[in-house]
Amino acid sequence: MKRPLRTVVIGFGNVADRLSDDHLMGRFFQFATHAQVLSKHPAFSWEAVVDPSDDALNRARKRWNIPHTTHNIEELNDVFVPEVAVIATPPTSRLSILSSLPKLRAAIVEKPLAMSSSNADSFVNLCSQMDIPVQVNYWRRGVEAFQRLAAGELQDWVGEPQAIFSTYGSGLFNNGSHIVDFIRMLFGEIVQVQSIGKRTTVLSYEKEKDIDLPISLTLEDGATAVCLPLDFKRYREVGIDIWGDAGRISILQESLSLTKYKSNPNRALTGSYEITSDAGETNPILVENALYKLYDNLAAAVADGTPLLSPISSALRTENILNAGLLSENEGQRPIVISPH
């Protein structure tokens, strides 16, 4: 077996660590945090944490037995040279962090890459210059059931899409990016974006300032998807409802369940058809190992060049779509065309 990759986690907040304590999340996600994956994964040797908070560093030492805990990258470089960086900081500091780690062989990064298209481009360009694989944590890309949908099962079940409805909350660049990336995973590229409402300012899960904005997305095959924000203080749902020409699929409960509905003769009109929305077949989606699978894939990319499931180039396109939505709203809801390549 090859030597495990020396790894540092930079930014030790919710997704890096604290969600490990959520007992409800633990019922569905065996690996809800980077800490849970790194404490078990044989391909990575987790030896360092960087965070400005003393409480976070104490937790890393006491709970996870991490030998190197520092407040900044400069302190880390005096004692430890990482090969893999897990960057889970707010997006404003990503570029300087990466610039301070010239010996990296790979990275896994939380979304968003940045809060502006120019800063995202700069970050992606630096990753390209360093010539390292960079995985972005759009965890749905690590779910085997969703991979099968994208590979053809979705079309087998519902046919060609006619209408796609989706919801998110707590920020367009936070959860909205997940649903836009999921739409791209399932249906292919988005070629036009249009704001269909007004933005509102919100705080994301990590208490970063973000916005909610309803947007319409035109797919390359001509189908339309809408992404509508919800107030997560009322309830949560990052979900998608797909109406095809042969049936319907709903992926709800934040991707924990999938319901299929058939097309049958219409109960109230002769010679017509209906979706039997009151008689769906619901099955759970197994998401427990999704983040672990992204780490599996990153290790394979380092070892033999295996293509990444969620590469930074794809994440950049997702963020360009989000920024196009903002541009559309700024310009009176003008449709913004995006090249499919």
C-alpha cells in the first residue's frame, strides 16, 4: 500500500468538524464532516489543523488527536509540510491560503470558490498553475444513485424533461450552488440564465453574507429549470421535482428520498393521461458515504490521474451560472447567454 498523503484541514468549522455532533444528521450521513472522513480514510494521514479559533484548535487536539494545530499557515509551515489541503474557510481567504502551500499535490475545497467571478477565476488559475487535482465538495456527485441517474436511469424513468422545479434556501452561493450543480449533473449544461425575481440578503449556514434569488435556467436541450428560494427559518428543502414526457421523479428531503410517479390514463378525462401524483413509489437515497467517495476519488486522481467527480473546473462553471443570475437581475432581468463549453 502506498504511503498515505499528509493532510491539513484549514478552517475547522461546521462542515470540517462541528456537524459531527448532530445526532440527526448522523442517522443518514456516516461521514457528514471532513474530520469524520479523514479519521477513517487510509489514503490520508491527517496531521494538522489551521484555524484562528483557540476553541477549534483545542477540539482538534482533544477529539481528533491532531498533533499540529496552528492559528495560521505561516506557523504551520514551520512544523509541517502538507501534501493535501482541505480548505473549508470562508471564500475570501482561499487564494492566499493556496499561495502559501507550494508543495501541495491535491486539495479538496468547500464551495463557493469565491463571491465574485473574478476572484473565482483567480483561484482556479492558481490551481491550474500548481497543476494539482482540486475536488469541490458538491457531495451529491459522490452518491451512487445519482451517478446512475445521470448515466441514463433518469431518462429511462421519465423520458425527456418537460419541466424542472427546484428549491433551495440560506443563500444562492451556499445551497443554491448545490441545486444548480445537481441540475448540471443530471441534465447537462445550462446555456441561459435569467433572474425571475428580486434578490434578498441572507446569512448562509456559516454566517457568511449571501443572497437569495429566484432564477430560470435553460438547458442545452431546450428544457427549462427554475430555482426558487425558501425561508429556511420556516423549514428546509434543497429539492428537485422533474416532470418528463413519460413520468415524474421527485428528489426531496434534501436528497434523502426519491419518489417515482407513473403516467397513466387520466381518471377524469377520456383519451388523456395524468401523472399519478397520489400514488408515488418512494425509496430512500443512501447518502451516508458521499463525502468519503469524493475522498476516494481524489486519492485515485493523485495516484493515477483518475478524473475527478467534482473538479474545480465544473464548480467554476456552476458559480459562473450563479453570477450570471445576479447580472440578469442587475440588468432588468435580461437573459444571460452562457457558452455550453
